[in-house]
Amino acid sequence: MPNDLTDTGPTPYHTPRFDALVAEAGRIATGLGHGHTGAEHLLLAVVRDPDAVPTRVLAELVEPADIEKRLLALMTSPAYHENR
């Protein structure tokens, strides 16, 4: 197992959930009319999956629906497109 950031050891494999979340992030981007898939699309896909570990952790701190609402507000705002 690599013990520092310069050791490039074997690349970890993708889990089926990871692949599904990446695919969902792409669908979200397409659905919003975005020509790119970014971290914001991936975060939205994650918070929409109540069984994802990050969502379960976030749910202990905030309401995932509030994160989704805020992300969508930002991602559909004129300022979002101006900063691209």
C-alpha cells in the first residue's frame, strides 16, 4: 500500500456505486443543458443517493435536500454561466 503522495502504487478500482454516480452526474449535467460535468454535478448526484456514505455523513450535519436546493439554485443562475 502506498504510504505517501509520490508513490503511485496500483490504481484503485471503481465500485459500481461510483460508476453509477459518475453516470448520474453526466445525466444531471445534460439535463441542465451544461456542456461539461463538474464536481458540482457529482455532488448533486451524491446527495441524491441517500445510501451513499458521504450523504449519510452530511445528513448528520445538514439536510441533503437543502444542499440539493442550493446547488440547483446556483447551477441555474446567470452567475454560474458567467463564471464558466
